[in-house]
Amino acid sequence: MTPEQVRQVLEAVRKNQLDVDGAMDRLKKLPFEDLGFAHVDHHRAMRQGFPEVIFCQGKTTEHVVEIARRISEAGSALLATRANREQADAVRSALPEADYNALARTLSIRGDDTENLAAAGEVLVISAGTSDMPVAEEAFVTADAMGSRVNRLYDVGVAGIHRLFAHREQIDRATAIVVVAGMEGALPSVVGGLVDVPVIAVPTSVGYGASFGGLAALLGTLNSCAPGVAVVNIDNGFGAGFFASLVTRTQDRSGRAA
């Protein structure tokens, strides 16, 4: 249940359009719904500004479908990450409006109030290489599902740094920037040295043996010499997209011009 839905219930009670029992019936799923195998947090949108997100990896297809159905029935936006093809097909069979991004492995449905969540600022998702795109797309879909205005800039890594500089105008427009990079993870530092907005670095597991599954990129981004660079975990495009969207909302509330 979204904050706007709760507000509508309370307004209906105030105007005598809904009795107390009717309001209790509508609010009975707060703060969570016990499905036996999961406690669906319908109250999360009120606390954090966005509904609970389903992490599909490790869950059965049946569990993913049921959780997705309950979130969608509450009128909330739906976002599920790390969904395999079997899970995606099952969810789309139950919820035909769900969009599956095969590259990002995400499922999403815009909620009743998604547009009301939109921030005036702009999130820009940058990837160092084409191999980093699955993680970058997860960040893109996440920020988009949260109502942010999002743009992409892919395959502009340090091996051909002129490709990045060719898009300086687009970079300067951004309110928050997600930079996704594997190998040695150098690109977030470069971007961080060019801008005056938060940069969220996402190290990826892309690279040869000594990259140690993304550990080299993680350490490289953690040791960035550029100020204003925050780092999420390896391959965590979701976390980066979520944080970037929160940044744009916070800056809107503080009165910064977008």
C-alpha cells in the first residue's frame, strides 16, 4: 500500500464516505502480509518511498509469482531482480503487464503512483564496457521503476577515454551518476573528477583471472582519489540505481535547481 492510498482511505473516513470497519478492511495488510513462506512488506513504500523489491535468485518460481501478485494487487509498483527466464515467464503469465528486461534480469510494473514519485533531476547510468551492460541495465531499470528520469551512456571506458569526453554535455546535465566498471574499475574515478554531483560506483565481476571476480574493481573504486564517489557491492546495479534515485529526490526537496 502506497502513502497516497493510505491518505485516500483516511480522507474517505474524514468525509464519512467510508466507515471505520471499511477502513480497517483496507488497511488490514499493514504493515505486512504473512504468506507462510514470506512476510510481504506492504508498509515499505510509506517508510522508504518505494515498495518491497523481490530478489528472485534462490526463490522458487511459485514463491516469486505469489509475492509479485500480492505486491501488484496492493496497487504498488513492482520490481523484481535476478529473475531467470522461467520465473519471468511465470510472472508474466500471472501479471501480463509485467515487463521483463532479459539483459538486466528484471521484472517491473509501474504502480498507481509511480509518476508522483518522479524527481525533477536526472540519473545517468554509464558503463565502461559492453560486458558491464547487464549490471548497468539493472541500475537503469531500478531508477526508472522508482520514477526517475534516466539516461544511458554505455561503452565509454578508459581504454578509449575520448568516447566519454564526447558526451560531456550529457554528463553535466545529470543530478546523480551511476558508473559501472569491471577490470580495474578506473572509470568511476575519472567521472568523479569531472562532476559536482554524487557518483555511485558499481564494480562488476567482468575481467580476467586477477580481477578475482570483481574484487580488483571493488578495491579500485574504494580507493578512488576523486571525492564524491560512493561504492556499492560487486554487480549490485539495483543498489546503485536505488541510491541514485533517492539522491535526486533528496536534492529536489532541498530546493536544488535541476
